[in-house]
Amino acid sequence: MAEVRDFNSYARKVNNIEDNEGSSAKTTSYQEKIRSHKLKVFFRTVVIIVIAVIAVAAIYISWRDKEYTEATITVDAVITGGSDSKVVSLNGYVIQYSKDGVSCINSNGQQVWNQTYEMQNPIAHTCASVIAIGDYNGHNIYVSNTSGSMGTVDTNLPIRDFCVSSQGVVAAVLDGTDVTWIYLYDSTGNTLANFKTTMKDSGYPVSISLSPNAELLCVSYLYPEDGSLKTSVAFFNFGSVGQNSIDNYASGYDYPGVVVPYVQFMNGSTAFAVSDDRIMFYTGDQKPVSQAENLFGAEEIRSIYFNDSYVGLVFANNTEDGEYRLLVYNTSGSLVLTTYFDFNYSEIIFGEKQIIIYNDDECIIKDLSGHDKYVGTFTESVRLVVPTNYRNRFTLVTAASIETMNLKQ
């Protein structure tokens, strides 16, 4: 028989063991409750997230596919001098220009500034909030922003082409006696750079474009080669990188047997060129390289439109799909949309995820899926449509007024 010499001590040990076993059981039960609670919270969170995602997706799809069936027009301001002038949008302002001068009007119809000149056929080019107005075969280019005049460039030679950057730097193709010159000026007319071109050596510059920061210049040269025509698209760098290159040459690409009459920067690192059978994209903010090339055959391009994110090419279509076909490319050169429409357009604008196609009397607003968001007519002849920060609100400019068009379901 076992002997217990110290019962109290033994009893305490037994009690401690029982207490520990009970405590362990309680601990295990508590941990199971915690795990069970955590699982319930997890599953509840997952369900809430799934419901939220479904709800957001449903709201987005509803918003994306929303169609507007009517438009309300309110007159914001009365303007004058609109019947014999051309109009362009400049960073939320309306620019009116004619043979006699140019004026800037805000959304309230108030004239911010004006400038007089005399031109036979004024041509306007814009970049961000800067506009340059010149005359083919003229000598003067007037540079302004939304605040007023920045200066006047006197080229001293007949102007054949020009463009402008966001700082007011102007690049101009000028007709010399034996050579064609390309000059870069600041907004007050000071010469920044120049180089000459000849048909024999480099070809004739048929199109030019400055990057928004004026560091890169793209030139399309056309010249004969072995009885046919050849185009060279060249990039010149006027920043620190180009200072170490001969004539600031950065990069270039040749296109034998191809005419490239149009080059354009979309933004600081993307440019595109359009020929008679293809569109080419280039990327790089120092030495642009060829990124993509898309052939479209012998079809004639009717119009080219672009913003900093998209390029649109319009072709005659004449099928049951529509009278015109619009191809939209992104900055990578990928075709993102082919869509059709049926009326004679005067302008196409790329807004925020929207495409606005219009003429004096009617308009179509599409999303980037080609879905028609709104189809309607204007009550008065409209010369300019300007998108606003709201997808369903647009500024309209007529010969006599500035109006707001609100779209409704």
C-alpha cells in the first residue's frame, strides 16, 4: 500500500493538476471560440467585399452604358464679331481670329484681350494654353496665351509652315532663295536655332512638329531617290542630349517610295506620322525610336484628329455600317476602336473617355467602345463644341453667343 506522508502537500498537487487540466480545457475552448469568431468575421468580410464589387460593377456598367436622350441649352453670354471669324478652344477659353485680328473670350463672354493685324489667310496652331497665328507666305507670327500677347516673331522670309510649343517657342519652315530654312524662335522673336535644307542633300521639309517642352523637333523630309520619292522622318534634340550631336540630330527613319505629309507630337514622349498608306508611332523624350506601324492600304484619309492620348483617322466608308469609318489608336500605336457614323462632320474631339463628332447642326457623342451616348441636333448653328470637366456638359459657341449644353437621360 502506498504511503502518503504529507497528505496536504499531496492534495495541493492533485488540486493543482486538476486546476491545470481545467485551465487547459478552458484555454482550448477559448481558442476554438476565437478561431470560430475569426472565421465568421473573415467570411462576413468576404461576402461584404463581393457584394461591394458587384454593386460597383453594376454602377459602372450602368454609368458606362448610360444613354442621353435630350439636351437642355442655356445661353451664358452674348458675343459679337463671330460671323466672319474662325474659332478654336484654348484651355477653356474661346479664341476668335480673322484677317483683321484675334481676341480671347472667357466662358462668361467677356473679352480677355485682343490684338489687331492684317493677314490674307490666317492659320492658327495651338499647344496647351498657347496659340500662334501666322499667314502662309507672310513674315509675322503672333504668339499669345490665355493671359495675352507673348510677342511677335518676324521671320524676314516667307513662311511655309510653323508650329508652337507650350512655352511659346515657334518652329518655322521658311523659303530662302536657294535653300529652305528651319528656324526656332522664342515667343518674342529671338532666334534659338536654325539649319538649312536642300532638296539635293536632305530633302524638302513638308511637315514639322515641336514637342510640348520644345526640346524635340520632328521633321518630315521629302526627296527624290532613283526616280521615285522617299521620305525621312527625323528628330532633332535641342536639350542637353542634342548638344553633342551634329545639327542636334537625335534619330530618324527612312521610308522609300512613301510620302509622309504629316507629323505630330501627341505629348512629350510620343509622336506619330501619317503617310499615304500607314500610320507610324515613335516613343522617347530624348532620342525617339519607332514603336509601331499600322498599314491601311490605298484608302484615302479624309481627316486626322488627336489629343495627348489618342489619334483618330477618318476614312470614307460608304457601306451599310456608315458613311464614314473612324479608326482610333492609343499612344502605343494599338488600334483600340473602329466605329462608324453617317453625317458630314466638321470636327472630331477626343474628350475624357469620349469622342464628340459634330457639324453645324448635329452631333454624336460616343464612348471609347464605340457606343453612342448621345445623338441629337442643335437649335442654332454651332461653330465650336468644347468639352468641360463634366461628361454630360459641353460649351457651345455660335455666331452670337456662348451656351451650355446639358445632356439628360
